[in-house]
Amino acid sequence: MPIIQTILEGGDIKVKNLKTENYSGKAREILGDSYPIEHISKNISTIQNIISEFIRQKQTPAPNNLMETQQSRCRLKQLGLSDGISFT
């Protein structure tokens, strides 16, 4: 069963199970959204980069951190993944 990992500020990971609606050859449907398998690893890499950037921003005291955090969340939302990842 697919899972969603939530990365917490301390580096801990919280895991939630997801219901898989359909799985066949080259596409996976999770919660009604279809993702071609060849794009899944690219999305994972993109998510890792966004999370790394977010962690770097949290460690850098600057007035722009709030805006940069919102930009990271917007990029995750564009990937359709913001509901599965939360920054606390």
C-alpha cells in the first residue's frame, strides 16, 4: 500500500497509508490522480530538492524566509503533492 511521508522539522518522518485506486503497467492512480511511472522518480527528486531548500531556509535567519517557504509550498502544490507533505 502506498504511503505518504511527512518530514518534521527535527528530521523525523511521519508515515501515512494511502488507498490505491488502480495500478496498471505504466500508470498508477492514487486518490483519483494518475501519475506516469517514468515521472515518479523525477517528482521524488524535485520534492527532495524543495525540502532541502526549505530546511536551508529554516536555518537561515532572514526576513524573506516566509515568502520563500510559501514559494516552496506553491511548487509542491503544482506537483499535486502539497496535501501529502507538511512542514511543521
